[in-house]
Amino acid sequence: MTTTHAAITPELRAWIVAQAQAGFTPEDVLAAMRGSGWPEDVAIEAMESTLSQHLQAQGQAIPGRRLPEPALEGAPGSVVVEGHRVRVLLSMKLPRVVVFGGFLTDAECDELRGLAEPRLARSETVVNETGGSEVNTARTSDGMFFGRGEFPVCERIERRIAALLNWPVSHGEGLQVLRYRPGAEYKPHHDYFDPAHPGSPTILARGGQRVGTLVMYLNDPVRGGGTTFPDVGLEVAPVKGNAVFFSYHAPHPSTKTLHGGAPVLEGEKWVATKWMREREFR
């Protein structure tokens, strides 16, 4: 990692900023660096860290970065995706948050829970220093990942997400299912990967930054368990079949997407999460 950091010179950073200001997309810049012989991990780290630092003071979006976004022109009360009607319950601009009603059917919620339960294990979080993962006291849930399209219900839900958010299925991680027992929580955090951390290049090499999150509620907890956004004082109630979407235009707190899972006070909470990447996830 020391060699990687040493290779990122001030001249390279200045060139990356100049390309961004000229209107080239991150994908264009990355392709040019690869073509010039830069290793992929060095190129990704240089691009992400340079652009983030350059825009940090203004809290601006990274130039050319496209984001997942539902088609809500005209403020519709509902939209139909893949033949399934989804209600629009709340829409915020900053942070970009949309709450959907009836995104999943009861049967889909129950099927996901049934498929996931035998594979649950203590949830882990990303280790920024290495790019790996480990158990963390901030996250007191049990979880598992499905492979993308692993079961027909996963494939159907992934197609619906792609259609709703105008984002390719290929640019998303597999569904993660979590179970929170009474007292379990996930303390406030960001979903993007901080490009300043040494482990980020390893993570980013698989599909670039995370740019959006969809949390789907698979049951109704008796009390507690809401999804909180502390920066804006918002709490989304965990209602079976509903979902909350949020996107982040840059890996920076200015997106106001700090969020957490409030403690479950009574009963259990089950959620399925879909994270969207800026490039094909592999």
C-alpha cells in the first residue's frame, strides 16, 4: 500500500482534476489511466481520492457521475414497474430519499425470510484499512447475502429495483437480508466507501463506488427499528413490504445520507438491502 500511495503524484492529481473540469466522466479518466499503464487499484484510488478532496469544500457531485433515480416527474402518487404498482409515500431532495409503499408483496417478504434464515450469521462490516469485513459492535444483527439472481424471487425483485430506479441489474450487489432481534441496532453510518481509507481500492475495484441504497422491510416489528437519518431528523417506519431508497452524489457527508437502524424495542425486524454501484459489480 505504501508503494501505491507513493505512485499517486501531485502531477497525476492535477491531471485528474483537469480532466474532470474538462467534462470527462470518471469512466473516461479511469480508461485513460489504464491505457497509460496505471494499475487498476492505483488508478481507482487516485481518481476517487483526488475528486473527493477537490470537491469536499463545496460538497459537489463528482462530474459525470450518474445516479439511480426513480421516474417521479409530475409527482405521481404511484408508479407501475414490471407490472407491479408501487406507491410513493415520501420524496426528499437533500438527502435524496424516497419512501415506497408496497414495493414487495407479503409473499415475497415471507419467501426471502424463509430462504435467508438457514444461512444467517452475525453481521459484519467493511474494514476500511484492508477492504475485508469483520464483526463490529456497531452492528448487532444477523445477516447473509444472496448471489445476484440466486433464486427466482431474487431475480424478480432485482428486475423490479432496476426498473424502478433506472439502474442496471449488473450494477448492483446481491441482496443482503438482516434480522434484528430485540435490542439489536445499526448505529449511524454512511454506505459509500471513504476513498481516503487504504482498503477502499480493493473494494472499489469490484464495481466502483456505491451510489444508492434500497432498504426493504420484510416484516412489521412490534416497536422500534426505524431507519433514521440523523442529519435531517427523519425516521422511516419499518412497514412490511415498504422500502426506503436514498442515493449519494459523492462519497462525502455533505450528501446528508448518514443513517442507522434504530434499536428494536419489541419483536424482530427483518430487512433486505440492495446496494447499487457506479459500474458493473463483479
